[in-house]
Amino acid sequence: MLFLLIISGVILVSRDFHKAKSIVKYEQDFLLICVIISAICLCFADDFLIFYLAIELQSLTFYILATFNRNSEFATEAGLKYFVFGAIISCFLLLGFSLFYLAFGSTSFELLFSLVISKNDPFFFAGMTFTIIALLFKLGSAPFHAWLCDVYDGSILSVTMLFASAPKVIVFSILVKLFFFSFFEFNSYWTPLLIVACLSSIAVGTISAFYQKRIKRLFAYSTISHTGFILLGILANTAESSKALIIYVTIYSIITVLLFSLLIYSATSNNNNPKYLANWTSFGLKNYLFAISFTIVLFSIAGIPPLAGFFSKFFVLLSAISNEYYFTCLIIVILSSAACFYYIRLIKIFFFVKTSKNTFWLSHNTKQNTELLIGVLMFFNICFFINPDLISHFATVVCFSLV
């Protein structure tokens, strides 16, 4: 349900973007259908073979979508890097599944869970290592993040929006099935790997974003930082942490769709696509309402209360603290506080850097789908603290469905 909700928002906004930019290609509809089919198969996958076929269908679709703007050198480079890295990781994933079959003679999640409890096998540990590496790559976690920034920056905005929001929901469902069930008895083995990936993701995402001058690369590193919080929720490995993780993924996906909807609105309202941070100079002095909305979204992503983004980080950190990950949480809080700098820097460019150059007005052309979605999601972002029980109840239902 969550994935279908997110993908519906992506499709609505993409229609306006493609219409404004005169992108009329029937192939994209077919590719989006493939993405939806593969995602649904991944959500209900209970066997490694089905999982591998579904994730490869999704990956092949993403390779094509990344190079959808075939006249752009950036898009071609992004798709080629994504394809090369993805092909290597697919080999890792297939090797890991093969080692599982070699160790237990089965590829079923449920049967693997029952067999893993009573058997320690070196092939199983090797297979688990390769599988974790492949999943961290799919999630865009450091140190396997090299592809993500170039792919986000080189793809067209609607495709970047799809990459940033929808796959996180699907990979999350696979991570919960594996780490909370199949690999649960061996948490002492994979916990150090996830701690390193969690801290390095937040550190790389925070520090590297300081030096970015292109807005999509800035938000790509922000995505890497948020991936660390997803891994932190998996580390706690309890029922409470799984509920907190569901809340985080839900809010993160919705806020990501809202953020890229604002970027798409600005791109379709202006002849020149504002790709660089310098293009947004004095933007808030001419487009007050839009700039204030953008600022509220940035505060939410940074985790400023009482916006929805604050509660998502709060629940994940609370579950980790209750499981005595004190030092890890301390480092994450410090890095998250430092990450507020590059969000505030963008707000400073909006309102406090006055210049007549590198700025633009937003036109008032009707973009009904985008405007409607921005209004609904902005209401959710601002008013989430009034009734957070709705998402909490949803997370509880999802937890029961995963058992």
C-alpha cells in the first residue's frame, strides 16, 4: 500500500513535468509498469530465486530510466556507471544465494530460518556477507554509494524522484524479512557490518554535502545520510525498532516526494532548469510562498520539530537508545546536527543573498497535479504532530503482517 501510494504521487508529478518539457515517449509507461510489477513481487517474495528475478527486473528497468534522456552526456554516463556497478553487485547477490543453497539445499526464507538455528556453516556466513553487500548497494549505503550521486545528478528530475523515493520502501521490506527473521540468530555477525555502514553513510552524506554546488547532488548525499537511519533501525532488531523503522520509511518517502515535487514545480515554471545552488540566489525575495514552503520541507528533512521529519528520526533514535546503542546514537546526533548546515545554507541563499543575477521568477502556468500533491503532502508535513497515531497504527499493522 505504501509503495503504491508513493508511486502514484511520482506518476502524477511526472505527467506535469513531461508535459512541460515536451517529453512524450511511450516507453516510459511500459518501464513504470515493470517497476511496479517487480516491486510487488519483491514485497511478497519468500524465496531467494523470486527475489533475485524481481530485483533484476527492477534493476534493468532503472538502467534504462537513468539514460532516458539519451541526448545528455550526463545521463549516458550515469546509466553506464549504474549498469557496470549493478552488474557486479548482481553477481555478488547471485553468489550469495548460491552459497545459501549449497549450505542448506533450499532457497526459501521460511525454511532457511528454521535450518539456520541448528546449523553453522562457513558457506552460509560467506553467502550472508555477499547478500548484505548487495543489499547495501541497492539501498545506496556507504561505502557502496559511488554510483548514487552520479545517477541522481545525471537522470531527469522525474526519474531522480522515482529513484529517491520508491525503491527504499521495497528494499526495506526485504531487509526486515532477512535481518529480523532469516538472519536473526546471527545478529552478532552482521551487527558490526551494519554499524560501520550506518555510521559511514551518515558521515559521508553529511561531510560530502558541504562541498556540493549542484542541487541534485546535494540531495543525493542527503539520501545517503538518511539511509544510515534506516540501517540504525535494523540494528536494534526488536519489534519496537521495526515499528519505528516503518514510521521512518513512510515519512521519509512522503517528504522525498514532496521535495522533488517542489523541484519539478520550479523546473516546469522556469525556462532554465535551476541545477546549481547559485541559480537559487535571491529566489525567496521574488517567490515568497514557494520559498517558505521549500524552507519548511528543508527543516523537516533536517529533523527540526514539530515537523514530520523530526518524529521519524526521534522514533528510530529512541529505539536504538532503548537497545543500548548509546555511542552510535551520540555520533549520529552530532553528525545530524552538523548536517543542518547545508540545509540552512540553502535557506540563506534563498532569502539573505541579494543579487540580480542567477535568479528567476516562477510563472503561474497551471500544473494541477503537482500543486494538488504539494498541498496535500505539505499539510501532512506540518500537521503530523497533531495526530501521529495514524502512522503509528499503520506501522503496527505492517509489523503484524511481517510476522
